Amino acid sequence: MTGDSQLRFVDEKHLLGGPDPAVIYTTHVLPEKIAIDLAYARSHSLGGDVRILARTLALPFALALDRVRARQGILRVWFRAATSASLLALVFVLAASRLP
């Protein structure tokens, strides 16, 4: 149901966005998932399972926080561009008002 490999590759769709997703999956993603699952099988413990469950329960909140941060980044870029455009427009208006 859940595990370290599922948590590590929660955004797998993003990783497979290249020109040949099948090749990327079979050469990069799948071997890493198998390695993660084998490491778990070799060293699983109750504490490790509790950690995985806690990370799984926290995942929706972490994803929501990432979305909020991404939106804030977009707003910062937009605000900077809007501020620059406003200042430039103000300069043009002031320069035009000084023309005879």
C-alpha cells in the first residue's frame, strides 16, 4: 500500500515527462524503486513502519504546502513584473507631460 519507494516517487508522472517515458522508467525509476524496496525488506522494523505511516499521513499536507509555495513564487514573479511595468509607465507619463 505504501512504502519508501512510493513516497520517494510520489510525483512519478513529472519524472516521466521526457521524450520516451518507458525508457526513463525502465532504466532509472524502476531500478531505484527496486533498490529501495529491497533495502526495506532487508532492514524493516516496527519503528521504520511507523515512520513510513507517519510520512504517508503527512504527504497530503506536504503536497498542499508545496502548491502554496509554488503559487507564492508565481505571485512574486508577477508582482515584480507588474511593479516594473508600472514604474516604466510612470516614467513615460512623466516624460510625456514634460514635452511641449
